[in-house]
Amino acid sequence: MRNIVENHVEEMLEFLRYDKSQWGNIWEKLKSKFSILGEIEKSLGTPNFDKLERRNFDKFLYDYRELVGKDSIAKRIRQHSKELDLKREDFITFLGVFPKSVDWIVVEENEKKVVFENLYSLWEKGELNKVSEAVFQSIVHFRKGELMGNFYNKEKIFEEINEFLAKKEKDKSFMKCICEILYEKVPYYDWVGFYMINDEGVLELGDFVGEPTEHVKIKIGEGICGQAADLKKTFIVQNVLKETNYLSCSPKVKSEIVVPIFKNKEVIGEIDIDSHYVSPFDERDKKFLEGICSMVSDYLDK
Ligand code: SME
């Protein structure tokens, strides 16, 4: 059985041992060795070797050896393989170099899907140190059926949103504004809304962005929202199909995160986020959304 992650970066950089005039020929040789390169060319076009500079590849190779060499890239994919329902036989991840600005692309080889990870493109964007995360992210998107994409840096997105909200006037549109900016800026947040505890002690839908939901009122303990309020803690469900106490809003939803809003240690409401991806959330989402909820708590206090 093939490995889930195959690293061919050094082999692909073989052309660096030759004069630049030979690079086109070496590329042809590489294409006969790795048939997927021909497939990638069909989508991205042939690299223009005349325009590429040796010193960039040299720098890339230096950084690659520093940053990637010993990284265990397959670890995170394996950790989440249950939720992702990925079988080793279904696909492989191929780490390589393709001098075009696309971070990952899916091609087929002998009826097997290959997720090609373009480390050169990641390097050009200054994100090579995020390679493990970039690979995992591409698998999450591939699992949804996407065939090409670029890495997005969660930390940067969360930082930008925090900066924007810190400056934003805290008027009555504040909670709606949070829904809108989260929905717009985070690629895998596909429904964002607030449920607040009403006079009857039930969670009631407030501001939201995304498709309308039939779950306008949710009892404490019911569904993921009700459980988060009941247990007073953040709930992450990476694959809703594997959760029994779950209220479905749409078959498109694959995962969910719910974070309570506290006032004097009591839950007064929560933020609920649905995603169309399996396993897109991690500790950073939790921390970021807990920060948003504490901002909302302060706002409601005034
Ligand atoms: N899925 C939620 C219900 C609310 S919707 O996601 C908008 C739950 O299980 O509580």
C-alpha cells in the first residue's frame, strides 16, 4: 500500500543540477517519471522555464530543508481520518513543486485521486512553515469535492476580524455585523447565528446569516446548541453524521461549533456556526470565538 503522503520535492528539483537551458528537457523527463505532472499541466499550463530564476529555487530548497524536512505531515490527516471518512486506498497526497501560483490541485492517476501539494507556491506566499496545516486544509476541501485551491491562514483571518470588531461602533447592529463579517471572511463558516436564552428559558434565534432554519427555538439539552448551553462549554462536532443529539438544519451542513456567551458565569446565549466541510475546526476557532462571545457579553452589559 502506498503512503498517504509521498514527498517528491527533492527529486523534482533535480533540474537545479543542470544548466538553465536544460530545464525544459529535465521537466519532460520528470513528466515521464511522474505522470500526474502532465495532468496538472492540462489545468495549469506548462511552466515557463525561461522566466524562472535559479536563485529562487535555491532559496526555496534551503527553506524547504529547514522547515519541512522533519515535519510529520501525515499526522493530522491520520488523527482526523475517522471523521473525514478517508480510507488510505482512496487517495494520496503528493508533495511536489510546480512553478505556478496554485497551492493544491487534485488529479487522477490509475483511477486513484492524487492531491498535489505545491510547496513552491506556498513558499512564494511565505507560508511554507504552515505546510502541515496547508496539506490538512487541502484534504478537508478535497473531501467536499473541491479540485483546486489556495491555502488560507486562519490566524491572519481571525486577527483581521478582531481588529475590525475592536474598532467597530457597538450599536444595535453589532451582533448582526459579527455574523456578517464571520460569514464573509472565514471560508468554511457557512452559517453564523446567535441563539439567546429568552424569558421562557429557551434558546431563541436572533441575528444570523445563512439559510433560514426551522430551529428557531431550542430547548436546553436539545441538539448541539442545547447541549452547549446545558454543559456551559464549547461544543465542536467535526462530523455531524456521527453525533446522535443533533438537530439538522440542512443536509449541506457537515460540522458545527457552538460557543456559549456568559454573564456572571451563567449562559445567556451562544454563537452557533455551521460548516459545509468535515473537520474544519480546531483550537484556534474555539479561542477566537470565545473571544467574540466575551466581546458580545461586554456589549450586552452596557
Ligand atoms: N444544529 C443545531 C441546530 C441549530 S442550526 O445548526 C442553525 C443543533 O444541533 O443544535
